[in-house]
Amino acid sequence: MSAVQSIPQLPDLERDELVLSEPVLGGLPLPVIIRPARPLSDEELLAFCAANEALQIESDADGSITMMAPAFAETSWLNQLFSTELSVWARRDGRGVVFGPDLGVRFPDKVMRGPDAAWLSKDRWNAARARKRKPIGFLKSCPEFIAELRSETDRASQVEAKMELWMARGAELGWLIDPKRKLAMIYRPAQEPETLLQPEFLEGEGPIQGFRLEMREFWE
């Protein structure tokens, strides 16, 4: 991923000003960080994401918003492959639900991240739905299992740091799949990640005990 560019602080955004046009971005290469005058509420951030749906968007506790380019075709295909395999297994297993890369998880400190794939137990999912009298926006609890796939433009250190954040926020198991280096990293709470060089399979454990992912297509 190229170095993150920054543009000056933006004024308070009205709902009809949530789309950031090319002149506002100033032709800067993505990713770009913008800094609204105040952190956006859940409703405002949801509207911002919807208005700029072609981009990947994350936010931090200080209110800054990072706008990233959409995934390349091969990364998108591998993301879909992974999510489909996990979803098929989860439907048979019956203990949880699966989310893809369009999920936003927003924590109480306003940090928002989107995983490439995630598994959430039905207990947590049902509790989240029960707390809402209107459609759920961002998920407010960390999924028990998180998967991140390094894309062609991601720096290894950046995606590893993102996985560390997921684990610090409550994930019980994390898989980082890196097709560029042909390796997978397994993250467990309070442990150093385990690195597997071009594994033939990844075997689920903990929250996704019983899931098995064939890895051949990730290394081709």
C-alpha cells in the first residue's frame, strides 16, 4: 500500500455533503486520511460509507477517517472464495453467522474496522439484534473469528497490525493469509502468531472448530 496521504481538517459534514468528490481529495493517491471537525456519529459514518461505497473506509478514535481503494480483482475473488467456504460450513455447523468485507465493526471508542471475513456466535448475534429496535448499523462487538487477506497493495506490517488490533479487541482466533509471501499467520489471544509456510490446509479451532480450508488457490 502506498504511503497514506492526508488532507486538511474538514468542516462539520451535513448529510448532503458526505460524498467526497475528486476536487476535495485533490487527486491524492489512496489511501487518504480525512479529519472532520468532530468524530462522526454512527448514523453519520454509516451515511458517509454509503455515499462513498466504492471505497473501503475505516475510522479511528480521534475521528479521522481512512479511505482506501477497492480491492483488486484477484483479492476480491479470494475474499469471496474464503467467505463462501466459511459460510457453507457455518450453515451446516449452526453455531454462528458469517460476515464478509462489507461489515463494519465499531467499538465504543469510535474505532471502526472492517474484516475481510468474520464469524460471530449466534449468542452474540442474537444479543446484538435484541438490543436494537431499528436495523443494526455497525456491529458493536468483536467477532470471535477474524480473517484478513493481504492484498497486492497492503504492507505486511500494516495488515499484521490490524490483526493485532482485532485480537486486542476480543477476537479468539485470527487468520492472516498472505498470498504475496505464500504464508498464513495464526493469531491466538496472548500468544505470538504462528507462521505456516504455504500450508495445504488451515484447520479451524476454538470458535470455528471443525472448519477446514483448502489453500491451494491462495498460493497459485
